[in-house]
Amino acid sequence: MSTTPIIGISMGDPAGIGPEICVKTLASELVYERCRPLVVGDAATISRAAALFAPSLQVRPVHTVADARFIPGTIDVYELGNGAANEPKPGEVSAMAGDAAFGAVRKVIELALNNEIDATVTAPINKESIHLAGHHFSGHTEIYAHYTGTANYAMLLADDNLRVIHATTHVSLRKACDLCKKERVMEVIGLLHDACLQFGIENPVIGVAGLNPHAGENGLFGDEEIHEIIPAIAAMNEKGYRVQGPVPPDTLFVKAVQGKFDGCVAMYHDQGHIPFKLEGFQWDNEKQTMKSVKGVNITLGLPIIRTSVDHGTAFEIAWQGIASPDALRIAIDYAVRLAENKR
């Protein structure tokens, strides 16, 4: 029996690109050399995707992890039976699709907490659809935090040299400003430092963004840097961490891509996501399609491993065969690395 980690992959919203990128990714035998992948969701949905986008693949429903064979050319699907009866229309928001996607996420969390799988990877869900289904969470990160009982957690985006953690995520910009307190900034610096060590980076250097333009310009454009962010950086440096900042947000991420920082702290959602997606999402103007969609979302602070693609359900191109599987492939790779380092 292989000793490679078992990776549970939630299928995502069945009306989005999740099933497509799952079958495209698992069509590669290279994935099976590094791990034992198990898709969690609806076998009929995955079968439809395989027939369209990877016709050489077989889909094999299983009802326990122990039943999975993990053989290249065959996708094992932990069958939940929650999407076959009413096939969702591609690109359409619906409670049925939201419930199917949510159920897959809940199951991978359960399997990981029970130590039946070594790590979890999530394909994209649609927040409106899961809300219609009665599951009132603002995203994957909050679902994982709730069902694992985790109070202190953070979102990390990772791709090559760019690693970005967020002090705040799914809150209004006005509220995010109020939440950027010294204790929270210190907490995410610590989480990012530990993550870098797990990635094999020794003695990482962390750059911290300012909240305001020009990092406040010594109080001219805001005083959050003076009262909260600078004291947090000073406290972490006193503890032996290597932290620089606050760095003006318009230069921090450029320096990180150049390799000057091993990780960055963003103060709010868009401050970190915009530069990250500009770096990782490559458009082919001639073909009018995405050439590559890279980038991984990792939830830090959980008792289980969770990585994810850092893109949405892409309803506008769902089930058309043009979705890029790059981000899911990289998310699986990160999950494997984290699982191997955890052993």
C-alpha cells in the first residue's frame, strides 16, 4: 500500500468549473505519483465532466476512504449523491448546487478531522448559492473555522515568490480598518512565519504592508501605522522574528515578487488579492482565453490542512472546456508538501 498522503478534494459548485478542473487535473498520472487523490461530491457530476473533458478517465464511486483504489486513469469519488437527481444548469446560481458544494466541503472536513485523509483541497464554491441553500457563511475559510472550532486563523495566498497573508478578509473595508489592531497583526505575522518554515524557508523575512497610502506618511494620511502596525512589528522583532515595515502597499508586493520578502502581510482582502491575481492570472489576448490561472489559498491556524484554488466558480465559462486546472494542480502540490512536513 502506498504511503503517499491521501488528499480529499471537494468538487466545488457543480454549476461552476470545479468538476472540470478536477477531472483535468486527475487526468495526469503525475498527481498519483505524489499522492492518493479522492474527489468528494457527486459521482454523476464528475462522470459528466470526465466524459466531456477527459474521456479516457473512468469514475469509480466509493462510500468509504478504504474502498478507494487510487489508480491512475480512474477517479475515486466519495459518493454523497447530492447532485445527480437535478442536474444544475451551468453558470446558474441555485440552492441545489449550493447544497451539493457545501456538503462536499463538510465531508472533507469530517474526513480530515477523523484522520481518514491527510489533507483537504477545495474547488470553488458560489457564496450566493450556498446562502440560498441555507448555509450562511461568507466563504470556505469561515466554514472551516466553524466546523473545526478554530478561533484564530488567517488566509494565505501562495504562488512562487509571492506569499500573502491577510489581517482581515471577508468584512467591509470600513470594518477592516477597525480590525487592524496590534494583536491581530502580530498573530498573522506568527502564522506566516510558521507557514514559511513548513515550506522549507529558513529564517524567513516578512514584509508588512501599511494600511494607508504611503503607509500613513508619518501620520499625515492616517495613524493606524503609528498606533497599531509599527508596535506590532517592533514586538515581533523583539521576539526574534525578521519583520520589516510598514512598507507602502504599492511597493511591498513588487519587492516580494523580486524575492526581497519571503512573505507579506496585507491589511485587508483586496490589498492582498489584487496584486496576487495580477501576478498569477495570465490572459492570452490572441486566443481570448486564460493562458494560466495560478495561485493557492491556504487557511492557516486550522487543526487540519486546507488548500484551495484562488479563483471563483467562473460561471461565465462553466462546462465549456476552457477552464485552466493550473491552480488546482498547485493547490494539491501544496497540500502534499504540508502533509509530508506534518508527518
